[in-house]
Amino acid sequence: MSIQRIILVMLLFFISEGTIFYWILPDGLVGRVVPHFTLAFVLFAAMYRGRHSAVILGLSFGLLQDLAFYGRIIGVESFTFGLVGYLSGLLLENKRSTLLMALSMVGLFTFINDTVVHFIYRVFRLTSLSYEWAIFDHILPSLFLQLLFSLLMYVPARRWFEGSLKKNKEDDDEK
């Protein structure tokens, strides 16, 4: 699948994480669970397309997150999505990704993303909640949702990203 189609799929997940997802979620978890489906695809891009694709996707979809959902400070999600996309791509450079490694990376970098966002909000005094409370209230429930989503999307995402990578290599060979 080409990168344009992958971006369209990411846009569909972006729309669903802000609308349809909250209709499905039980009322008791609405304020606690925050889906980051587009972040999972940024991390998949880091695993299969490299850190440069991941940072571009992370910055653009993070900015889209900032503009659509988080109006108090523009740029926090963009910064953190780009940062974790770049770091995960740097960490996984020239390594073959298995299911366990993919889930570990998604879990680790989702945790890092939520932690960095929390501390940026603490620096600018937009939250007064303790880090321990944030971990148990919304970071861990969101992490489990992210891992479940990544488990379900691992095989299709791998096929899409590796297919687009093979197509790019074939196009380069023809030139």
C-alpha cells in the first residue's frame, strides 16, 4: 500500500478515535481512557519505514491532534508524537521487528508519550495532578487499550508498510 493510502487509513483512525470510539466505551471510562490509534501507526511507520517517515507522520498527526482536541497548548502532541516516532525509529534501525518487539515498542513509547505530555503540562501549570495519580488514572488504562489495538492491527499494518516499502524499492530500481 502506498504512503498516501496509509495516510488515509491514519486519517480514518484519527476520526474514529475522536468520535466513534467514545460511543463504544462505557461511561465510567470516558475520561480515563484516551485512544492514540494514530500514534500506533506512527510507531509502525518507525518500525517498517524508518525514523524519517515516522517523524514526519508524527509531527503532522500530532499537530492535527493538537488542533482538534488539545487547544490549551498547540504543539505538545506534535512534539511528543514526532519525538517518540524518531526515537523508536532510531532504536529499531536495521532490526527485524517481531510481534513481541512491536508490542513492546508500542507499549514503551506510548508510556513515554503520555509521561512527556504530563510533565509538559506540569511545567506550564496546566495540571496539578501527581504523576502517580496520572499513571493509575489514565496512562495505564490508555496503554492497555493501545496494546490491544496494536495487537489487532499488527499484521495488516506490517503488510501495508512493507508493501509500500517494496513498491518504493521497485520504483527506484526502474530508474
